[in-house]
Amino acid sequence: MKYILFCFLCLMSALPCVLAQSADSLVGTEPQQITSTSNDSVKKVDLVDYLVKWLKVKNPDQKRDNRKIRFSLFPSTSNISGGKPTFTSFNVSFLMGDIKNTNVSTIYFFPYIGFGGQYGFQLLPDIWLRNNSWNFKGEYFMLNYPQNTWGLGGNSPDENETLIDYKHQRIHQNATIGLFSHFSAGAGYALDRHFDISVEESEFSDSIVHKLPTDRNKTVSSGITIPLLYDSRHNSTNPQQGFMGSVSYNFFTKLLGSDNNWQSVFADARKYFPIPGKRKSILACRSYYWTIVSGDVPYLDLPANRWEPSTGSSSRGIRQNRYRSNALLYFESEYRFGITANGLLGGVVFGSILSASEYKTQHFYYWHPAAGAGVRLKFNKYSNTNVSFDMGFSKGFATVYLFIGEAF
């Protein structure tokens, strides 16, 4: 049954590419321009090429060339699922302008069922209009999400591990207008609602309950966001070059239904260094700083690893939610390299370090390293979308990750 399910999902992902009619005319560019063409004489292939060959589809390249919207569908884990298996993930990439001055738009959708009663869905749209005149970036999810927590600060002991069960609704949507080359600014709205909260009784549970509302029924954080974005990447699904830097200042207020008035800042920077060679290699670097500026913040809305309000997958090799405090610092580097000349198979090695501040301070005394490696399988050569399989580890913990796209 596992093999049948795998083949079925691959077939479903291939059919829109090889059997569908012409793409939506909303996209005003040729499909092959979604990625840069290569001068390499070796023909590029992907997993769909092998699938359509097995299915004996006639003229598959011609039919795929006529597609202006690129789909990918594959079983995976998601950032929200904490590295646990999801049902599947869906990715679509498309252009709404000329590749010379318009970034590739992407939409990710993750319906998933995890272990331990976790289930829900996650939607991540990142839409660029023609000439990058506007960018609409959002994060929507609804989760039933029991998971462990270890308390606050950068040195929370393992014996504090306590199960907290809750449901989580998130609506984050930013709209930025292009002001000059690669730079945009705008406004947005953010809502995080936790409800049906329960805490497993343990020696540490009283410390957690003390930070929750008296009735423990729900917490609501609702407010306005002010985002600034610089993004010179052409394709966020698999960046080959460029720099992305973003800063978002968030104002949560009772006027918009928030339980408390509080403010936070999230700053994220990503840089990609192409390395010349017959088989493309890239050194990718990322760092972020997430902090509470003022106010009384609900426990479940405090900064915690793998809950960052941004796209991508961070802290691979560290348990989700393992470190929580009023501020987080994170640094990561990843080396991405090709293995086969036709682009079908590649690999990565990565290392990262994370620190949570001592609670209610900006003192970062404890640093937690993680590392790992993975393989990349080209799923769609037109949108340059990979299927990624990574193994990450840190002190006392190791896990695997399967997802579409790159970690960042």
C-alpha cells in the first residue's frame, strides 16, 4: 500500500504538468523563463520525466513547456508539524510578469496528520505582481496541536518536559508596495488565537499554568504589522542568488481584540553565494532575531524555535518548541551542491546555532548547535523545485525531515 500511495501521489503531481491544457493567461511570461536557462550541454531531467516515460506519455516535453503554472505534490513534513510526517504538501510556482523584473510567486499548502493527535493545515502564499509592484505574503493555519514544552530561557532542563494541548488559529497577511529596486514597505494584520488549552500534570506544570489565563480557555493576540522587505532573489522556492532582508514591527492591541497590549520585532536575513563549477553549488546563509519589545505576552505567543513568523524551516535537528523566551537569536549556513550532471540529484550539508535569552532580558548565555546533511531530488525542473530529505541532529536528539523546496 505504501508503494501504491507513493505512485498515486507522483501521478497526481505529474498530470497537471503533462496532460492539462494551456495555462491561465493571467501569467504573462513564457514558462521556461521561470528559471534561468543553462549552457550545460547535458539535458536537465526531473522525477516527472521518469514518471511520464514509465507512463508512456507522448510528447511530454512539449506539453510541459506549454505550462505557465508549475505544480508539485509530494508527501512531506512541514515546519508546523515539527518534523513529523504530513499527509502531503502542494507547491505551485508561477510568474505574473517578466522574469527580468518580477520575482516568482509561490503558494504552499500543507494538509497533514501527525503523530500524537496532531492534525490541521497550513497555507503559505507569496505573490509578486508585475514588476514587483506589490507583494502579498501570508501565513494561514488551523492546528490541533499537542506538544511538549520545557519552560522559559536558554537553559531549561530536560526534566521540565511537560505536554501542553491546544488548538491554534493563525492569520498573518502582509501587503507591501515596491518603492524602489528590490525594496518594498507596507502594512498587515496578525492574529494568533490559542484555545481549548490543557496542561499535563507534572512537577513543572504549575510554572506553566501560572503564565496562562485563569480560565485557560483561550488567548488572543491581534494587531497591526509594519513590514519592510528587500528581496533580490528571483525564485524563493530554490534561490540561486541574491539577498533577502525583512523586518516586521508588530503592534498587538486590545482595540483589535487582543487580550493584552504588546509589541514585537522579527528581523530575518538570507544571503546566497553561487560557487562556479560544472555542477552548481551554493553557499546559503541565514540569521534572524525575534524579540518582545514591550507588554505582557501570552505564554504560547512568546518566541520559540520552529514557530518563527516566516517561511522556511529553521532549527533542523532541534526539537520544535524546545527553547522559548522573550528573545531568540539564530544563525545557519548550508552548502548546496549538485551530484549528477543532469541536475536530478543533489546534496546539502548544514550547521546552525540557536540561543534563547534569559527570560525578560537580552542576555544570550546558552548556545545550542545543530548540524545535518541531506539529499535533493529534482521534482520539477521548470520551477526548479526539489524534494528535500534531511537528517538533523543536536545533543541528545536526531530526526529526519521530508519537504518540498529548500529550508530557506
